[in-house]
Amino acid sequence: MVFVAAVAQTAWVRWAGPLDVVNPGATPMPFGDALRLALGRQGFMYRQMIGVLNWTELPPPFVTVLAWTLALGVVVALGLAIAPRLHALAIVGVAVATVAIPVVLEASRYSLTGPVWQGRYTMPIAVGVPILSGLALSWSERGRTLASSRLVPLLGGAFVVGSFAAFYWDARRLTVGYSGRLLPWIRPGWEPPVPVLPPAGGVPGAPGPARPLDARPPLVVDEPRSRAPPGHPRGFSRGPGGGGGPVPEPPAVGAGRRP
């Protein structure tokens, strides 16, 4: 079924031509230079596969990247060490394809579109690396022994820590701004309808003091204007003294005119 779906998708792309797009701002360059630039973006692509918050302007925190990298690295390393030779070659092959396919595809159209690839585009291939590694562990006696040890809760704890760190990072950015205080629940500039409180470990939905939604002050974002999402209807600006705030909506057409 996966093969049939892949063939059907390829046929549709060839017929409809959704990739036949030209970016006027793209810089023509030799394929070798485009290949080098696309390869140099793979670290950024890896972080995007772990997580991108809000639009694509907020990367995950270092704690999240570190926790997920360590946990995934342990699973893949154990899978390669325990798996039979053909199974280990399959893991290595998928890992190479995870890097090679995006690089070649992006470099082949770099002069026409520029750097447009995102980490999420690689996810359908990249997830095969930990899946094959986990299968190698589950099919071997040593792997089943490791599954009954403390390794599983340690790896699960790393994923949980990384996920909660990303949630906190995003909640802080939305409530007190990118450069705001480290404890966003203390006098936040904005709160979601469902409060987020530290006693619940940052879990949304924790009980907290209710306030009318219209009594909450607007979001104040202390970050450069260049970090605002492209095409954002309100945007962001630097206020007096370095503070940021939302740019007011322009007046409606015809506002202030006499009838």
C-alpha cells in the first residue's frame, strides 16, 4: 500500500506540476554550490524535525534538542549494535536517505526556488531510523532484556522532559515575550483562556484563578520586528525604552469622513 501510494503521488506531481514554481529572489548558482548550501542546512532541518513552535520563527529550546538527541541516539546505537548485519544496513540506509534525499532535491532547484525545504518534509523518511532500531531491539533476546531494565523509563523520561521544556518555552514566549522573565506565570502580559500554572508542572488546564477574558491585558512581545511572522496582520514593533508591543490596526477606509 505504501508503494502504491508513493507511485500515485509521484504521478500526480508529474501531472499537476505543483513544484514548477520560480522564486524571483532566488540566486542562480552551480549545482555544486547549491549542494554545499543545502548540506549546510541539515543541522537546522534536524532541529525543525524535533520541533518548531508557533510559525517557523521559534526554534525548540536547547534542553529539548539535547534530551531528544540523547534518547534517540541511545536507541539507534543499541539497535545497530544488536541488529543482524542486513537489519543494521537497513538502519544505516534509511539514515543516509534522510540526509541525502532532501539535500539533492533542494539543491536541484536551489537556483529557482532558493532554500525552501523544511524539516517536516523529511519526517516520513526520518522516522524509519528509530522504528527500525526499535524493531531490532524487540526481535533480539538482549533487546528484550534491556526493555525490562531501567533504560525504558530513563528514555521515556528524557522525551517527557524535552516535551515539557518545549511547552514552557512556547508558553513563555506567548505570555511575556521572547526576552521576558523566566517565570511567565508571574504577572504575565497575556494568559490563555485555560491558565497555565507551575504547581501542575506547566500542564494546561490546571485550576487557577479565573478572570474575565476582556480584563486581560494585550500581549506584549519584546523582540525585534524582523522576528514577526511574514505577512502577520498586526506585526510587532520596538516601543519606547526597548519594549515591544502590537502595532495598531490601520483605520478603516472612510473612517472619520462626514456623511
